[in-house]
Amino acid sequence: MNAESDARDEAAAPAAPAPATGDVTGDVAPDVTEGVTKGERELGSRAPGFIKASRALHVSWQVGVFVVGLAVVVAGIIMLPLPGPGWLVIFGGMAIWATEFVWAQLVLRWTRRKVTEAAQKALDPKVRRRNIILTVVGLVIIAVLVGIYVWKFGITMPWKIHE
């Protein structure tokens, strides 16, 4: 196994229950809870306490969250080939699932980490320079092709086209 999957396995391990009132235990800093930093919430259900108290109510709550998340993800998948923010809606459905399911929380954490890494990589001066050079080369190629087309066929306005 690799280090990434080991870290994921450790994150999936059951954590000690947090104090109900939000009080902090003596040896843990206020912005850190047992290996979970302030930016990352603990894994597990975010259902209200009265729902978690009853097993039947909690299971029905999870089924409802799953169905709503599934509907949003399916709508996002439909939007992929059609006009609309498909990926944004899919990640919205994943966020809905992440309110109840640990696997969705882990997927969103992994996605957030990869997006952050890509953003940092894109800000690297060497990568920016390469992207600018590739863009300029692409624009020059397109300009040359358009120039060849205009030189060979000329520009005819649409209202002056005769069959």
C-alpha cells in the first residue's frame, strides 16, 4: 500500500467522541480535535442529535439524504453533455452525501486536496511560463490557418453569398 491509502485508513478509524457542548478536553488545542485540524471536520454523520438517538429515524434520515444526493448527482450527470454546470452539480450532490456518509467525506477531502495541489502547481512560474508559451504557439497556428483560408478563398459576407 502507499502512504496516501495509509493516511486514509487512519482517517477512517473511529475517533473518540467529541464533547457534546463543544468544550475542549484538557490536552487538545481548541482548533485541533484528535488529529483533525480546524479546516477538516470529523468524519461521520452530521444529523441532529434527536435523529441520531433513534436508530429507525437515523436510517430513514440516511435513506433520504442518499436519495436527494443521488437525484442531484444524476442531474449533474445529465448536465455533462447538455448545457449546465454538470461537474459543479455532481460535487454538490457529493457534498449532500458527505453530510451523512464517511466514504463521500473521504472522496471530497481527496478531491479538495487534488484541486489545491493543481492550483499550487499552476501558480508555479515554470508551469505558467510553459502554459503561456503553448497558448501563444496555438494562437499563432490558428492565425496562420485563418490567413491561409482567407488568402485562398477570400472573405465573403453572408448576405453576398450566391449559390
